[in-house]
Amino acid sequence: MDINTENLKAEMVAEINQAADIKALEELRVAILGKKGKITEMMKTLGSLPQEEKIALGKNLNILKTEVEKALNAQKSALETKELNARLASETIDVTLPVRPEQQGRLHPISQIYEEVVAIFGQMGFEVAEGPDIEDQFHNFNALNMPANHPARQMQDTFYIPNPDSTDFDDSFVVRTHTSPVQIRTMEKNKLPIRVVAPGRTYRSDYDATHTPMFHQIEGLVIDTDTTMAHLKGCLYDFIKAFFEVDEIPVRYRPSFFPFTEPSAEMDIGCLKTKNELKVGAGTDWLEVLGCGMVHPNVLRAGGIDPDKYQGFAFGLGLDRLAMLKYGIPDLRTFFESDVRWLKHYGFVPLDMASMTGGLSNNGGAAR
């Protein structure tokens, strides 16, 4: 069989080098090396040739195939480089141009409130404490003096996670329903006296205009030998004034009940409510903002602290609710809808972070 593989090689390589793009090159590869390609078809004829011709032609066809593959790879690499360079040239950005205002990101109101609250308590000498989102029932309920029949422990209110190592429901884990477990973990590992705040995410089975399944809280805990309710009231009064950025604000404490504090109270602040506005400060109305009280002796014992020697106070408030009150956000659900228009309206300039020396929300201000 008379086949000039050198001429074939020259023709095929020339065609390969003329391929204008990756698609055309792939079509050539299939036409030459595919199941019905030129070289493949020639390979199929070897079986009908005499032994000597079969050996000679087979050798030449293998060499031809190798040379064609090299040419294909080389041209593919050249075309890919060419396409990349063209793409880079078309996507060139002049980094010296100023950023357009509409492209500037915004801090979420929750991030802003977090920084504001931490800045205020940080100046009071509080440290920030953290804990896991997935808790055991001891830290989330038992150590906080919450009995097994407490409503907060019911399935319709709390997200439970089965324990793979136990079939006992009491051993199941829970997605924490409050940040109070951080208080227990802090008492277990920190040296006395203790002065911490514990901001973080919390989770409950609830969803409406003022409740979401995931929300944010901050807990405060102070434990010392001579801590009193007067210290608690003074601390919270200074916080409320600094947070709402007012010189004076009416406050009152109403008796309440929380399993982990005794006595317990809810703190109300003065406000003026109209049909279209709620103004914090002197007014004829009251607004509940947080719960607080003296740490229950049972909670101190659960944290490994002697209640006959030490006492303390604790408080808890919702960061989402604070954001709604301070910045006039009517619906809690919008916090989690990822609407950039909403964020542009209620968000904050990223580099103007809250501080007690530079200002809180007035430092840069909301982006509306």
C-alpha cells in the first residue's frame, strides 16, 4: 500500500496551524484522530497487508500520529494564550479611576449595633465573651435554673439536635435559645471577679414582624463580692444614655420573673409614641427594652461559684430590637432578606466604625 506519510504530515500540520480557534482545532482533531479520522481509517487497513508492509506502514503511521498530536497540542496552547490575552485586554480596568458611590458597600445595621454596644460596654470595663451556637442542655437550660417542664424547653419553641451517641432525649443537643449559656461557660473557666458581655446569634422557632428563627442577643454578667442591684441600675442607665445618645432619659424597672435571676426586672425607657413616629426620651409612654436581675444562687453554684461569698447581676437584650428602635426599622424580617436597596438605605459606611471617642451612629451615620 503506497502511503506517503511525510506528505500527509505536512498537509495535516499545515491545516492544524491554520485553525483560527479552539472549536476549529477540535474539529480537525476529530477529523484526523477520531474514530472515523484519516489516520484511524488507515490504521484499520493494516490487517490486510503482508507482514513486512504492515510493520513498515504501522511504524510510519504511529510516527505520523505522534507528530500530529504534538502539532495539535502546540496549536491548542497558542490559541488558548491568544484567547486569554484578548480577554484580558477586553476586561482591562483602570484601577486609578475613583470608585463610583453606588458601588460602595454598606455595613448591615446589626453589624453597626454590635460595634456600638461593644464600644459602650468596653469603655465600662467589660470584656467580650463567646460560646458555641450548638449547646448541650446543661449549659442552655439546666445550669440556668430552668426546670424540665419550662415552656422554653418545649419542642415547638426550641430546635433540638439528636445526639448520635445516645437515644435519651435529655442528652440531645440544642441550637442555643439565648446567649445566657456563655455566662455559665465564663463562670466555669474565668477567674473572679467577672465582667463580660456575650453578643451572638440565637435561635427559636418563631417568625413574624418582630420575631425570626435566628436573631441576635447580648448578655451581660458581673460577679464580685459586693455587687448590688444599684450597680446594675447604674450600669444599664449609663448604657441606655450612651446608646440612644441622649443626656437624660426616664427609666423604670418593673418586677418580673426569669429562672436565672432573683430578683428579676424588666427595664422600660421613656418615649413619645405618635401615629407615625416613636421618639426615645421624655414623653408620656414607656417602652420595654431589656430584662435583668441579680444572678440566682443556683446559677452561681452551677458555674462553680460560692453564692455565699459572691453575687452578681446579669442582663440581656436583643440587638435586632435595638436596631429597630434606634434606626426606625419597622419589620425585623427585612434584616435577613438580602435586599441591597434596603441595605443601601439602612446601612452604614464601612470605615466609619462606632467608637466612644469618635461617636456612635453619628460617626459617618446611616446611609439614608
